[in-house]
Amino acid sequence: MEMRDGTVLRADVYRPDDTRKLPAILIRTPYNKLLERGHFLNLIDATFAGYAVVAQDVRGRFASEGQWKAGGDLSTVEGPDGYDSVEWIASQRWCDGNVGMQGLSYVAHLQWITAMENPPHLKAIAPGLGGMGGEGSGVAPLALWSEWTAIMAGKTG
């Protein structure tokens, strides 16, 4: 998928092997689209239920081009990239123009950021927000952030 600034974001499309136009579910992830097995939604089950599922590496992560920047104002890059991705999917011959998004944690935040851009073909989001609630200190959050930091230390562009 080519974004408005020319950066190419790579995605895998899972859909039934027929010519029907289908609603699509977009999953934008910094964790590697190849590992997206649907912790929140089973990709294969969704495909058999009549959806196209699109798993995309965000900018600068794994197969996608560009520079990834953790933290900061994600809306400056992830918002426009989310908008462009939704609209690209909606324009494909296999999509009926209805696009939703799903995912947990960081992937959930990407849904909110995309929704704030108001892409015309985004019909629903299903963000599953994880985290530790109001507990901001202690061993559990330290373990969570240590693991996340190690995972994100992978390919960055």
C-alpha cells in the first residue's frame, strides 16, 4: 500500500478464493504481520465467515518502508497512514467498501488514532485495551514494559 508521502506499507490479505466483494478487517501492527494469528479475532475463522482480513506492518517495521518512532505523537504519522490504509482497502476490487479494525494494546491505540482521522470507509473499530489499569508502578508493570521494550528492539526500519 502506498501512503500519501510515497512510503510503501506491506500487508497480507486473507480472503475467500472467489470474486465476491467483502467487508474487510484491518489489523495494523508493529509486531510483525506474519505473526498476526488473531489473539482477539481468528483470521481464518473471519475469512470463512465472509470477511477479507488485512494484516499490515506499520511504517518502519518488518516488511514496511519508512522510519518507525515509538512514543511521542503517534497521530502525526499513524493517523494519516491508518486513513490511507483504510481507503486503499476500500478501493480494492474484492472489498465492498466497508472496513473495520481490530486488535489489542498498541494495535488498539492505532485504531483510535485512525478513527480520529475520520476515513469515510471506516465503519467500526474493536479496540481491546490491555494494560495494568490504574496501577502504574511495581513488579507487574516493570515486567510488562521490559518485555515490550525487548520485543520492540527488533527491526526499526
